[in-house]
Amino acid sequence: MISQKTYNMINKAEKALQSEFQKIDELCNQNSLKVLNAFRHHRVSTNHFETTTGYGYDDLGREVIEKIFAEVLKAPDALVRSQFISGSHALSVALFAFLRPNDLMLSITGTPYDTLHEVIGIKNNDSSLKSFGIKYEEIDLVNDDFDYDKISDYLKKNKVKLIEIQRSKGYSTRKSITIDKLEKVIKLIKQIDQDIIVMVDNCYCEFVQEKEPAEVGADIVVGSLIKNLGGGIAPNGAYIAGKKELVDLAGERLTLPGEGREVGPTLGINKALLQGLFMAPSVVASSLKTAILTSKVLEDLGYNVDPKWNEKRADIVQNIIFGNEQDLIKYCQAIQSASPIDSFVLPEPWNMPGYDDKVIMAAGAFTQGSSIELSCDGPIREPFIAYQQGSLTYSYGRIAIMMAVEKLLENK
């Protein structure tokens, strides 16, 4: 049961958020038009729902999906495949495709997300980039922005093959990277060395702002289909979009040299990928509204939140800084109880593969690991931050927030 106190709190917050909700609706309208125009341009028909097996030669649906993704992302080309098991897998494929022994990779957003540590060699692994003789350095952000002077100085002194930029914050306390900041730093990089490959990890960020990274100079953009662009319908997969010669290299690393993008059976997934992309603008809008409501309500309850409800957003992630382990666990458990799948399960912190700390994860989703469905997780370490993202509809997100608030208010 939801108490009248909680209902009143939510209703009061919603009234204060109407102007922000209107901005999200307008963004949804723009992105919906962008997607529909791409479908119309490429003359999508039910023929494109057909499937291939085995090698997957001549899959018309796969070809049109990649053309549509490229157009929506404003990129020259795209590789969109169910053979990618996650966004991290797509990032790994891209890095191994573009880098060679003695090449230098530079991250300019500090240490990347935990699941890339063993890929790069930050954490020892015999299959890492480091084990193949690929060098890695990183430059931290300064006051939630790029360290432009340090980047400029470093690039003038070192021959860098690839720069990786992670837009979303991951399990960190810094802010996510907006398109305007991304555009500024890419311009700086290209002024110094046009040949550097600028690769952007765009997970959680698609359709949150008016432009995408390829529109402001990124050479390669990578994202997951169980996040924004899958619309909660795609059962798995990811994309690598950007310059054709780089996308082709990624295709040969995903499959094998000489066959590359010509193979890869779709196994009946085409309709789900197309329908997911079609629904993505409205699903991302619901996620943003849910995040903004969360920010407003939890701040009203006295918790520190990031971003604030009226701040510019770069992704769908909402941080709630609880400051104590008990409230973090309690909140995640409440989100799980408001989920359509496994609502009866009580999540507990556990040693999750690829992470250094124990993680508590509320993820009662139709698709395992889907972050565009409402989920909430966080590492058990100070300052005990919950990272909440997603919600297929605003109504379901609203209900979940009410249930979480009720849980937090117990015994208070």
C-alpha cells in the first residue's frame, strides 16, 4: 500500500516538474521524427522481418537495420548485431579491431567502466590489450570537464592511436559528458592530430540530447541495444557506428577476416531490433521523466542527488548518494519489489563478475541486464551511491519511486 503522504509528495513534485516534462516531450517528438524518417527513407517492409540461419548470407533485414541505425545516429555506417552480447563486448571488439602492438590508447575521461579493466589490462588478464603490447594511459576530468590543457600537451608529445571517451559516469561520482563538451574536446583533438581515432562510449546517452556524437566529429560511436536504442524490445545486441573503414574493421574482428560483415545470422531478431528502435524515443523519454521525478523527490527527502532535477542531462542515469549502506540496500530492494519480473526476490550485495566491489542490483527485467527497463544498482563502497536508470513507461517508474519512498520512510 502507498500512503497518502507519499502520494501527496509525488503529486507535489510532479507539479514542479511540468516545464521539464514538456522539454522531454519535445525532444521525444524530434527523435521520433528522426526515426520515422529513417524507416520511410529505407522503405522498411515485412520482408525485412525474415530471418537467416547458419552463415547468414544476404540478410536483407540486417542490411536495412544497419542503414537505419547509421542514419539515426548521423554516422556514415553502422554494424548492428545480436552477436554482441553487451555494450562492453562491442567496445572490446572495437578496441581489438583498431589497435595494434605498440599502439597507444588514451582515455580522457579517467578510468573507464569496471568491465573494461581486464579488456585494457588495467587489471591483469592474459587476453587483454596490454598482453598484446598495446599501451594505455588516462587523463582525469577536472571539475567535471575535460582537462583541455593536459590533453593538448599530451597529444603534442605522444603519438596516440585512439582516444576513448566514456560519456556516462559508470560507477563514479563525476558528471556525464554532454554533447557540447564532447564537441569542444573533439575539435581540440583534431586540430592537433587528424588521424587520431576518437571513439565514444555512448551507452545510456542516445536520444537524451538533440545530437549524437558522430554529428560533432566522433569517428566511432558504440552502444548497447539493451539500453536506450533497443527500446526495451531488443533481446540483446549492440552497435558500432562511424567511419566505414573502421566499421568494416570491427566487422572483421567480430566474425573473421575475409568474411566480416557478410556473415552473421539474425535468427529471427530483425523485427525486435526494428520495433525496439521505433519505440526508443518514447521509452527514453519515460526514463528521463522517471529520473527527474526521482531526483526531485529524493532531494526533497534530504538526500544528495546528481544530476539535480533541473540540470542538463547527458544520459538516463540518476545518482542518489545515500551516504550509508542500509539506505542503499533498502532502496534497491524496493525497486526490485516494484518490478514485473522477480518482484518477490530480495536482492543482496554479491561479488558480480567484472567488478571489484560487491554490487547490489535491482533488475526485475524481461531481458536479463536490460538497463532501459527500470533498474537500480550500486557498489557497496562509500559514499554508497545508487545508480538508477530506465523505465519502459513513466507510469511504472512513478509507481516504483512511490514504493521506494515508502520503504525509505519506514521506521522514520
